[in-house]
Amino acid sequence: MDGPFAGQTAIVTGAGSGLGAAIARALAAAGAHCVLAGRRPSMLADVAEQIAAAGGRATVAATDVSRPEKSNGWPQGHWPCQAASTSW
């Protein structure tokens, strides 16, 4: 998919529902390959399917970012952090 984020990878935490899912869909529509991180694999898979149906790319990474011991093999130094919302 072409767009301003083409060739980029975005790790989106909480991507299984709500704001996280919406952010993942928007980033994928803008060309990013999205890594969907969250605790509920089936919900992450649903979002990945929605992204794929729209022509985007997504990878599911079931994990609990609040518990580093449950990192499921995230490369050291690349542990995703929860982002804070910013108003412009």
C-alpha cells in the first residue's frame, strides 16, 4: 500500500479494540506494516483481517505490554511502550 508510511513498521499496543484498533487501521491505510500488540489474540486477528481486506499489512503479536516477563520473544531493546495521547 502506498502512503506517507509506506516501508515503515508501526507497533500498535492495545490494537485489538477501540482507539488502538482505529490507530492501526489508519496507519495501515497510510502504508505502514502494523504489528498489532495486545492481550486478546482473536481480537487482534479480527483487526488484522480488516487491515488485509483493505489492502494493508498487519502482523499479530499477542503479548501483555504491562508485563515484560510475558514478552513472548520481543527483541531486547525493542520492547513496545504504551504511548500517551497528545492533543495538538
